[in-house]
Amino acid sequence: MGMNDVHAQRDLLKPERTALTVDSTPKGPSAAPSRERTQAEDFPKWVKPGKSFGLLTGAAQLVFLVIFFRSTLDDSKLIIDDSTASRYFGVTLMIFLGFGYLRAFLKAYGLGAIGFTMLIASLGMQWSMILESLARKAELKVDSSALLHADLGVAAVLVSFGAVIGRISPTQIVMLVLLELPVYTINKVFLIHQFDTSKHVRDGGSTIVVHVFGAYFGLAAATVLGPAVKDRLKCSSYQSDIFSLIGTMFLWMFLPSFVAVEQATPDLQSKAIVNTILALLTSTVTSFGLTQILQDGKIGTRAVQNATLAGGVTIGATASIVGPFGAGVLGIMAGALSTVAFAHSSMFKSVDSCGIHNLHGLPGLLGGLFSIVSPVFYNDTGLAPFEQMVALASTLMIALLSGACCGVAMKAIEQLHDDKDLRTAAASIGLNPTDLRIEPYSDAAWWTGEGEGPVIQL
């Protein structure tokens, strides 16, 4: 390799330039494919991302601030005891650290995985508090329970984000938050009635409301967006896999708090925590053992990072109902289902960046189905099988339809050829502006600093 080649490769990693890829797919029967590569120096160095992300984020924050100006603190619910504080910090740590580090397995998208998780949580909690408070009380009151419910809403968005992570721009991420949470709130408050004093639909651990909704909303949006033009950076490294496993451990430790948040009484909360831990224990052991059998005698990293958590996803709807044996069996079933899916399933594989179908979708459906049949195995469950079935089916349908609409909206702003700088730059080297795409799974497009991913891929 010559010295000029070394300098050219260094230039590809300079952060001040935008990560771009060219879609080389012919656009018609007689169209010739675009050239696969061009010298990096051919592309103008002054091309930078637009500022729509900063403007949209700033506008959203200003609107939220104006709304909070009209809000009040609910003095009757401001007292936070040790139990409430513990659950809040547990769930919040799970949101910020668990989800963020779990998605850091992409070797060139670590900043995006952790940083955009922080953005989604910070923006989404405000939006969720506003929406749920207005939906429940027709007035905006802020209290400790509003913060906990906002965490749950953000969890649904972060589940969805897993399907499209690395493939959408920061502007599209903000759109995902703003568009998904209203539908989540409508489904939770008005259709599943999760705030009624006498609930017909039992989902204290948010198996249906968060995991099923978030998974299939994100998968529908990802399907509409389509697979990435280039996926050569959709891979991990030894270091990124370690970071991801740290996220798994955070989620493992704090999932019991997440499942217990919306249980009605302290006794039910304690029972839910114990059963969730038992389900996580058995799903973890099952995942380790089964992945070694299914994957040529080696332990599958993706399965350990994800399928070990499946027990905590499945048991949510019945965490306060089952006993130790039932919790263990559910954990084994969830761990096995998720592990097999990661090892052999091709469903949504081309569009699902993180495998949320295997961790949240399938185990969530399993948990929802078990909540329908659980009165057969347990007495005095308080569950109405028909209502549970309707809740599961309607949540799935609403998630798919609204997620597809969100995907259409995000795709509408994806066209980079409308940007004047990019249009001029493409013309200067003889390319069609409609062929330009941001390089997927790369931090270099959006973050300053030295990144591992290429800046321009032509």
C-alpha cells in the first residue's frame, strides 16, 4: 500500500465530512448502474448535514416548555417514599444505561446508540408526561407517578428504535418520538384502560402495552423504510460486544423494578419482583445452554446479549399471578423461543437492526397469549380471557398500522437530493443526487470526533 493510499484512507475518517453512500441499483430496465467507488477527494469537503435536527429539537423543547408553564405540581402525590424512589431510579437506570449500552454492539455506531438513547429518553419523558396527564385528567399535573409512567412510554419508543437504529437520521429519531408516543398513549389510556380502578385488562408488567406495541411499531416503520442500501457496518467488534453485554446486565438487574412499577399494591409489587427474577434466571440458563447447541458448539453472542432477558419480557402480564414454578417455566419458554429466533429465524432480519422481534416481539406475544389462558391454571386471577385477547390483538394491529404511517413520514424526509449542498456536490462529480444516501450504521455522519466508520462511501 502506497503513502497516497494511506492518506486517502485517513481522509475517509475525517469527522467534518458527511458519511454518504451511493445507491448503485439501476433505476430502469436500460439504466446503467452508478460507479461503485470514486476517490474520496472528488467529493467536496464542505458538504455537511443540514440543521433540521437542531431546529426541530429546539422547537419541540420550546413547545414543551410553554405547556409546562401552564402545569401544576400535584402536592398530594409529591411525597416519594423509599420504595417509589427505588423503583424510579431502577427503571430510569434501565432506560438510560440498559437500552443504551445494549444497542452499542454496532462497532461504528456506539455514540449514536448511547447518545440518541439519552436524547429519546429526555425528549420522550417530557412528551409522555404531557400526553398521559392530559389524556387521564384533561389537565397537566406533574408528580412522582407521572415520571414513572413517562419512563414506560419512553421504553416503548426505545424498543422501536432498536429496529431502525443506525439507519435513520437524528431528525427522523425526533420524529419517531413525537409520532409514536401519542399513539402509545391512546392505546394505553383509552383502549386498554390501564388507569381504570377496576381493570379488565391486566398488564402490570407492560408486556402488551410496551413490548408488543413498541416492537411491532418499530418493525412496521422499519419495513416501510426498507433495508439499508449498504450493511457492511452492521457488525460488532470484540469491544462493542462487551459494551452491549454490560447493557444486558443493567437491563437484567432492573427489569424486576420495571415489571413492578404498575402493580396495584405493595404485595403484588413484591410478588412481581420475585417472579420476574425467577423468570430471568431460567431464561438466562436456557439461552446459554441452547445457543451452544444450536450454533456449532459455540456460545452465540447475540443470543446471550438479548435472549437472556426474554423471561422478563414474557412474564410481565402475569408476574403478580403465577407462582415460582410458573415463573420458571415461562422463563424457559421465553429464553428458548428467543434463542431459536436469533439462531435461525429470518423474519424481519433484513430490516430489524437489533433483533427486537426476537427479544420483545415474540416473547411479548408469548406473554400476552399466556395471560389469555392463565385462568385455566390459576384461580382468582382477575383476568378476563376475552378482554386479554382483544387487548393483545388490538395493540398488535394499532402498532402495525401506526408504525407503517410513521415509516412513511420518516421516509418522506429521507430524500437528500432536496439539499442544495448535496445536489451541487453530486453534480460536481457527475452523480445523480437521488442516488445519495447517508452511510448507515456509522457515527461519522452525525458526530464530531474520530469515528471508525467511513465518512464517504461512493
